[in-house]
Amino acid sequence: MTGLPEAGEGRGRILALDVGEARIGLAVSDETGTLATPAEAIKRADPQSDARAVIAAAERVGACRIVVGMPVSLNGTYGPQARRVQGFRRILIEATDLPVESWDERFSTVEAERRLRESGVEPSRDRARLDSAAAAIILQSFLDQTR
């Protein structure tokens, strides 16, 4: 996992979020919108502080938009966690001029766990890394589908 690149390196980057109860996993795209890379996760405090931390991360990388993973149920409905993430997304929208989009994140954590295990990392021992890996999967899906 890498830290966030500096703004001079990052014009036009996209910041993606995997919003969980304890942390917000972050991932950032390259300047060309081709590749997603996990970044440091944010430890949750309260929604307003969390939004400020996300916006600060977006500013550091020079993000042109924020993509929020939406935990849609398998049947396509929004359960309690999706409603909480929607509420956080609304706070972000009110707090920044950047576009804040949602993206279906079904199976992102399962896929992140699989990939981490394949690379020799036990996901249960590093939940922040798992959250950021899930954010990278969300972002890569977004990049691949919107190219």
C-alpha cells in the first residue's frame, strides 16, 4: 500500500472510498484514469470529521472527483449500511465542490480478501489494508466501466 501522491503529481486523479464502520479505505487513480492504487485508510471519527479528512486527501492528490462505493444488496436494494453510506455521501456533496459519485461495490471486499491472500497477506490481520484494497477494486471497476 502506498501513501497518497502529492497534488503536483496528481491533476485529474480520482479518489475512491470504501466506507466502513471503523475506517474509510482510500484508493487513487493514476493521472490517465487507467490504474487504481490503494492508499492509506482513514480511521473513522464522526461524519463531519471524516468528510474533512476525505476532502483533504482529495486535495492532496489533486482529485477531480470522488467515487464512493455503495454496498448494494445482492438483489439490488439498499440495506442499512447502504443508507449510512448514502448519508455520508450527502455530507461530502455539501462539503466539497468536487463531483461525488456512487458506485456499486458488491463483492469488492470478498475480492480484496482473495487478492490479499494470494499475495501472502492475511486480511484479518490488517483490516485497514483490506479496506483500501477494496477501495482500489471499486475504483478499478469504475475506471474500467467509464473509460
